[in-house]
Amino acid sequence: MPAERDVVGLGLACVDDLLLLSNIPGPEGRASVLRREQQGGGMAATAVVAVSRLGGRAGFVAKVGDDPGGRFILEDFRRYGVDVSRAVIEAGASSHLTVVLVDVTSGARSFLGQRGSIRPLQPEEVSREYVTSAAILHVSDADPAAVQAVRWAREAGREVCFDGTHFYPAVFDLIPHLDYLIVSRFFASEFVAHQEGRGVSRAARMFAAPAEAGAPVRHGDGTPEHLPELPGEGLMDAAARLAHLGPPVVVVTEGERGSWCVSPEGRFHTPAYPVAAVDTTGAGDVFHGAFLYARSQGWDLRPSLRLAAATASLKCRALGGRAGIPTLEEALALAGG
């Protein structure tokens, strides 16, 4: 059946409380708040906002509380034209909040996550009909709801994309079923370390904590804060290793150094577009959204990645993950048509 929507997303949705600071202080330090804004946030959540902003038909399966944060999250989706008619609202629960600290001079960021009391989205709370109404399903978790949604999408002949920020072993349940695996340089480096028996970083374990049961991650437990990041060509090798697990198209993003792709068309690098960046928050999410918009419209792979790079770069002109998302015309002007 023809798709009613271009992209449907499923995953965490939150409020981003963004603070632009004179500097990010260390222990006992001080800083001035130069600006403060609230926007909707979340990885797949912001990706579908980018799809809609570029002119696509987008929906998102969100789970929020019936608190002011939950109302804000849903209204922000609607403001950008994203359908949230299948959102799940949990009575008496609080929604997720992320405080994002941005250094005005360097653009460096720190994140403070406050998990709400809402329970994780359950498979029975997701509509098969809604998931399969889109040409592409985009997920950012490997929890039971996401795994079931991916299975439904594949059975219906739809394409599936996964956004990986940090690596955790549960993603092995999804990787063989993906059409597009687009991950950060952190994910790629952590995946290679895991393959080579070097474990995972504390940052990755904290990221995975809601998705995988286990003991809380504590400082001083011998786990390194971060693992060394692979350089450019090393990321291409990591992409090849990931492609060996099944996805036809694997992309590793490297921020201002562009992205590395392994696909049936070969291995190639797509450069980023330089801009005067204010904040890179959400740039990777917007990259995903622009890429999926292009693919849902029938674009070839390389032009899709160029549009993704241009859209993500232009997003960085503004504070937050969503305020700076450009129009399609703006992105095309930067990408060269």
C-alpha cells in the first residue's frame, strides 16, 4: 500500500532546557547565563521535526506525562507540523527533561538528564497500522517497543533507520533488520572497542542505562569516562564492520569533519559545510531527518547525504536542536542544488 507519511519516528521525547553560558564552570566555578530557551528534544523526535520542516509528512509516537512538560513536548511537535495523534499520555507521571549547557565562546556542551517518572513505551502501546503508514520508520532505541515496530515495518515492506549516539549491546537485536544505520563517531569508536574486548565507556553505559537493565554506573568503578575516538579513516573501517552485520547503508558522522559512508555504491566521504556555529545541539538528529526526508522523496544516496550535511550545518546557527532548522530552499542553496 502507498505510504500516508514519509517518516514516522519512535523514541524518547523530552523538554530541552537550553542555557547559553559565558563558560561551562568546573567544580566551585561560576558562569553567567546569557540566554535561556526551552525547546522540544529527543533524537528521533528532532529528526522527524526536520523532516516536517523540509516539507515532508512526519509523525512521532511519543510517550509523555500529563504534566506541563508533556503538554509542551506535544505542542512543540504540532507547532512544526508533526502528527502526534498516537502519543501516549501517562496520567500522574512526569516527562523527561534535559538541561543543555552551551559555552558561548567554544560551543562546547554539557548535558544534565532528568528522567521523568513515565514508564518506557510498551509494545502494546504502539499501533502497527500507524508504524506501517510511513515509507520509513526511524528509531533511536533498542527497547521492546522499538524492536516490535521495526519488525512490523519490515513485514510491511517499509524501510527502517536507527540513530546511534552511544553503543550498547542491545542494538545487535536491531542492526540486522535495518536499511540505514547512521551513528556518531562515539558509537563507532565504542563499537570497535567492544568488538576488540576493550569494554565500553562510562558515558555509553549511562546512555544505555534506561534501555538495558543493570546496576547503576558509578564513578570510581574503573570504567573510563570516554574511549579514544577513531580518526576519519578509522571511522570508515568501523562503518565497514557495522555493514558486515547487515545494514546496506552505514553512515558514521564526525561533526565538522563530515560523514563516512559504506554502501552498495562504495565507500565515500561527504564533507560538512562550514557555518558560524552558535550551538551544535541536535545537529546529528537533524542530519538524520534531512537524510530520511531525501530518501523518502526518492533521492539518490549521495545527494541525500549532501542535503543532510547542509541542513545539519545550518541548524547550528541557532541555540537548540530545532530553532535553526532551515527550509528546504535554504538547505539546497548551501548544498548546491
